[in-house]
Amino acid sequence: MKTVDISITIGGPQGGGIDTSSNMISRAFAYSGYNVFGVREYHSNIKGRHSYTHLRVKKERPRSLKYPLDFLVALDPDTIFEHIEDVGKGTRIIYDNSIEKSDLSQARMIMKDTSDRIRQELVHSGEQMTVAGTISLMKKKGGIAIPVPFSDIVQKAISGGVPSRYYNTLGAALTLAISGVDVKFLEESIRFVFSSKEKVVEENVSVVKAAYDYCQENKFRTDNLEEIKRTPRFLLTGNDGAAIGKIMGGLRFQTYYPITPASDESTIIEEHEDLKWIESENSKLSKSGIAVVQTEDEISAIAMASGAAITGTRSSTATSGPGFSLMAEAISFAGIDEIPIVITLYQRGGPSTGLPTRNGQSDLLFALNTGHGEFPRIVFSSGDVEECIYDSINALNYAQRYQLPVIHLIDKNLANTSDFIPEIDSKRVKVPQVARIVHSPEWKRYSLNTNTGISEFGVFGKDIFWMTGDEHDELGHVTEDSELRDRMMVKRFHKLEVADSEIPLSEKAILYGPQNADVTFVTWGSQKGPILDVMEILEKEGKKCNLLYLKMFQPFPSEFVSGILSKAQMVIDVESNMLGQAANVVKLNTGIDITRRILKYNGRHMTEDEILDAARTIMGTSQKKIEVVLKHGA
Amino acid sequence: MVHNFKTDLTVDWCPGCGDFGIVTSITQALTELNLDPRGVVAVSGIGCSGKTPHYLNIAGAHTLHGRSIPYATGVKLSNPKLKVIVTGGDGDMLSIGAGHFVAEGRRNSGLTIMVYDNEVYGLTKGQAAPTMSLGEQTKSLTRANIFGKLNPIALALSAGYSMVARGFSFDMKQLKEIIKTAINHEGSSVIDILQPCPTYNNINTMEWYKQRVYKLEDDKSWNPVVTPEDSAETSGKKFASAMTKALEWGDRIPTGIFYQNKAIPPFTKRLAKNVPNYLEVTPAEQRVSTSEGYTVVDPKETFADKIIM
């Protein structure tokens, strides 16, 4: 059986149907039985600037992306200019032959500094400042140019209309035709994508057929791609995963203020407000939904979600860096008042507005320290789409069990990763019901009489009690008594020790690979997949590798981490930030300094190939303190 | 036994503070409405007004400066069966919390919002609040106030509040009646409550107010209520009259209900159109786990749109 491993980037102007196009490609491969993994990259812009999707197709589930590409599909000149670095030996470059004369200076939507860089590279290579010149450079790198008369093909297929409106379908069709995917699968995905619009379906199918005919005539087609038995799978992004987890986890109230890349999660929850219950549990009384409220700002979002938590409602909010900064004071309030609240923090490139649509992992230290004063919190992160689902259920569970703010970190790269998930297990994680009872008059909301620091929860609507941002007594009234203050501080922090003892290690940190290895990688978040792939490659070369994958940072599994790192041969930290924030947390908790680091903070996703190269560099030097900064990505 | 809506905590407001009259009016209103004490919630921000919930024998949250409205909204929208009253100072509501104050007008969630309006920040030693007039210099100010005066009634009307009123903390009979109307009002209401700060505001004293306040309801033709049956013209006229009265300040200051619009649907009813069973089984009351303790949600059915068959 032939190994299938196809890397594709399809790019074009934002608003030009790139999402639709990559959706068609993913679905067509899925219908042929394959798995597709992808990441979306885009500017903070509505229409016109360069956006692209980077995909990888395999029989088994891909966990990472890589360069060089097998296909670069350009729906506009900008895509050619922007992706010079992604082309290597054998990359097929599919583009509209009418854009060959387009000049770099006319590509006004390319950021000036990017354009200057491209110009320098073309000058350096002695090429013209045009698409043709760039293609020529790509050919020198081993690329195979496939110029296609986009407009002619579309016009032959359909009468009237603006041809460029079908370029995204055409791009998908050419890619799939050349890859040997049966045309019936693309037709099927077109029917799905344009579901109810029969005329649109027909037109797009004609374009597809014309594209396949064109490839046949010009002998662009490779062998037919082997069909595999297809099974139903969920096609989910990280945003989808988090939304699904929350919905399954009993979320009934979600607040948000629009921000990229967090608000997609709230939109997805809103789209599924009408819950479908497990049959045996269904009754008219229990029919329910989720209230999703768009607030006036993020301060309101966290405050409103906290207010809902006080009535016994499982509630949460989702935001990104700037919004999270605004939430700081209310997180501190949730800390002292022991409010079960989940904040899903989608990290993007900071500081300030930073790189609003790009990846980053630079909010870990902030999440650990958000808000004034000292209070317990749980801070943990997800590393793939599946984890997003179950971690989101756990986040709500932790909040309820330990009555504290839970900050769940997801990086932008993961939020915009699309992955095929074979199954969602509704019985993997329990979902406890909030007890809504009227307590006896002796009950005190912040009772100090506990073995765990966890006082029995009560809700507004059932019990009469008070809450205050001031230090308070057991009833919730303001106190400045020096002794009571100490006891309340100790009680609150006791919960964190209990959380540490109760939450299984597998939810905090995981060691992938053998106990003893030549190289130990340390990472968190979306680099998990790429590193696991890198490890497979290195192992084939005889290098023993393992990965210490960190999930929970508060409470931190110090003993476990310390045990692994203290006997490791060579440790390499991999993170999408400048300071190595997780490594800093490791040092703070274990005293172990990880001095070999692979870092990336240009906002683009890390790929298998660049981590591999960097790892080889580090492994090949005797330098004990070394930092490799990854630079790739359009 | 009749529930005592007052806690036995020591009240630490200054002697002569207008806050006493407000708390008394609230407890009387709750008693006269014969409300289930577990069905009413008080939410406040920071400042002297923020202490109010501790003095009320109902569930209470003394939250962050300026944020009482969003906390209260969260309580209300997650359990629309609860009556939620919000107490806040003029600075709390109209300066640091002004964004939430305006946003709640658009939502109309069903909160009873009381603005303790004494024109100063008392707890931090008498700085000028947004309701202080331009050029006024109360005793703790180093210089006269160089900010313009914000008009809470006009702002509340423009923001879309479906009930807007003004009370005076030394007229507890009228204030209590306004509070009762507001609690029974389905949408959100704002009650601007004039009160002296005996420690820091030596200009707008009890006497100063007593010489100026008059009751709108004393004019028998005054009818601020808009019903669903009213024509657009009638309702527009009532809004315009309220706005005209809102601008009255100085020698004569109107109190009473300026505007009450019963035709504007509350946010809870708007949400109910999207969320099944929202009002019948509120988010707070919903079951989230099966008898075995797992999710009640069927992922395959609920997220069928995400499945590639």
C-alpha cells in the first residue's frame, strides 16, 4: 500500500472563498476515506488581504503540518509572492496563467515590509518582480509550475456570471484532480457545502467537471488515489471542541464580547442552543437550551457569567488577551468569593493588540497571576481538538468542585485547527449536577468547618447569604478581623492542595515515549502533535526521544516533572513565545532550568520540519544554553 | 411569621446619611409586597451604597466598583424568576460603571436600579461625583468642580430604560412606593435617589433639597405610563414629557415616576424566543447530568451538522 502524505496550501484574498475551498478539499479527501488536518491563517481584515489554509492528508490521523508543500494553490498573485519559502522539490504550483505578468508593486494588499522582503529575495535571485519571476524562482527550488487558464475553464463550464467567483471551486478541483481523487467525492462535498442552493451546486459541479477534463487532457493527473472505507467522523476545529465540551459539560450560560479568535466559540454554542438530549433522559420538563449573551465589554462578560454562577448555573466566558486583561479584577473577585467560573482564554500574539489573528502562547504567566491579591485558581491548557472537548467539561467540573476561577488556555493555532475526530464519548467525563437546595439555618456559605477548605455551596434563589469583595466572615459579611483573615486565606488555599491531590496526573502532565531517552522535549498546547511526529522521525534515525507534555500549571505537578527532568539526558523546551514561559513555570516549581529552547513568536504555526531542523541543530551542538527561534510562515 | 428584611448588623454610615432612608424604604417595600425573601436578591458595587446588601436580610452580593449591573444581570438572566435590585452610588453607576448603565438600558433585563445620588464620593473623602454641578465647590474640594453635571434621568431615558424615576431619601413614603412599582415592573428601572452626604456635601443638604423637591404625581394630569395599547404618537409624547421634566433642575426639582413603558419586552422574553424552555425551566434550574452522572446531551444528535458521514 502506498504511503499517502499530501501537504497543501490554498491561498487567496480574504473573503475570496478560501474557507469554502479548503472545506471542499477536506471533505472530498474525507469521503475517499482519508484524514485531513489543517490550520487557517488570516489577517485582521475583512476583505482583500492574503489568507490561506495549510492542510495535510494522510490515511492515519495527521497531527501536524509540514513544509515543503506538495501543492501550492494560488487564487491570486499575492499567494505566489507570499509563499516562496513553502515551495521545495516537487511542489506543484497551481495558478491562473493570466496573472503571470502581475507585478509585485501592484500587489497592494501585501504588507509593505513583507513586499520589501519578497522584492529583495527576487532581486537576489536575479528574477523579475512579477508572478512569472517568482514562479521561475520557485522552479529553481524544485517547484513544478502548473499554469492554468482559470477564466477559460470557468467560462466553458458556465454561461454568464463573474468567472472569479468560481476560482475557489476551481482551485479545489484542480488540486483534487491532480491528486487523483474521484470527481464524485468533490461533487458530494459541493452538494454539502452549498446544500440548499441547487443552481449554485449545478454551476460549481460544471466547473469541477471542466477542471477534471482539463487535467485529463493535459495529463496532469497522477494515479487514482486509493479509496479507503469511509467512516463517519466529526470535522471539528479547536473552537468547536471547546464549544462542544462546554455544552456537554452542562454549560447553561455563556457570555462574550466579540474578539478574535475567541468569539467563534460563543457563536457555535449559540448555533446549538437547542440541545438534543440523550433519549432515555428526555422529557418535556427537561427540554432545555443555553443562554448566550453578548455583553457590552469583557468586564461585563466575566461579571455576568459570575452572577449566573451564583444562582447555580454552570457558566463561562471566552476571550483573548485584550479582553482577558479587562477581566482581571473580576477574576480576583471570583477568587475571594469562591465563584465557580470558567474563562476560556484563546491566546493570540500579544502584547496589546499584537498579532490579533495570529498564534501565540504568551499569556501563561499572566493567566497564573491575573488579578490582584493571592487566591487559588486552576490554570490548564489543551493541545489538540479532542483535548479541547474533554478539558472543557473538566474545566466546568473543576470550577464547581473547588469553587474557584478556572482558566482554560487554548492557543489560536489550536482554535483554528481543523481535525477529524472519530467519536465523542459522552461517558468519558462525568458531569455532576449542581445541588440546589435550601440549607438549614445553621449553614454558612463560607464555613471554616471543613477538611478540604471547600465549604458547602449554596445558591441565590435558595439560600440567604452574602458575598463581598472584602475579606469576609463565614456568612459573607465584611470583616477586617486579623485572625479571621488568616483563617479565610488558609481555607481558600487549602482547596488548591485538595485539587492537586484529587485531579489525576494524566490531566496535569503526560510523558509520551520511553522513560529514558536521549532527548526529552517539553511543551504545551498545539506543539504537542508536531513534536510527536518529529519524535517518530528521530526514532527511525535511532534517537530515543520522549515528550513531557504539560497541561496543568496551577496546581503544578512538580514532583512528576522534577522526576523526569532531573534524570533526562538532554531537555529541549518548545513554545510559541519569546520568554519560554512554561520553562519558567517549571523552574519556579522544580528549580530545574531548561536551557535548550525552540521558540517561535512570529505568530505562525509551528511545523514538523522546522521543529525537526531546530532539534537537530540543538542535538548537534555541545552548547548547553541554546535558543533556536523559528521564523517560518507566510 | 413576617420575615424581617433588615439584618441585625451594625450600620456604619454617618449619622444623618441619606442611605438610612433608602434602606428603610427598600425593606418596607419588600415587606409590603410580601415577597418571598429567597426570591429577591440585592447586588451592589463599591462605596457607602455598596454596603446596602449586608443590611438587607436577603441574598446579597457586594461586588466590584462600577460592576453591580453586570453581576446583577447574570443573576437575573440565569434565573429570571428572581427579583433583582441593584444599589449603587452616583460614581459607581454613572462614572466607572457608565458603560454598563447604558448597556442595561438597551437590554431591559428586569433590574431595579437605585442610584444613591449625593454628588460626592463619600468613602474616599468627598471627591466630585458625575452628578455635581459645574463650578460647585463642596467643602472637601480643593478647587471648584470643573466637570459638567451628568443628568441621570435624561441618560436613563436615552439609554432606553423602560422605567425612570426620582426619589428623595427623606421622603420614604414616596420612595417606598416608587420602589414597589419598580420591583413589579417587568423591565429594568432606574431610580435616581437624591440624598445628602452630611459629611462631605455641605451644599446639597437635606434642607437644600427640601426647599426644592416637588412631586410629579401631585399634578393629577401627570400620566407617565405607556401601555402596549398606546399609539406611537401617545408613547412618543409621554417620552418627550419625561425628557422635558428630566431637564428641570435648580429652584424646583421634580420627583416621582418620569416614565414607565410597559410595551417594551424585557430581555428575558427576548431570550426565551431563542432558548427552549428558558422561562419555564431557567438555566439555573436545568438538569445537566443523567441519573448515572453523565452529560444529558447527545453529541451525535446535537452536533450532527459537524459529522462527515
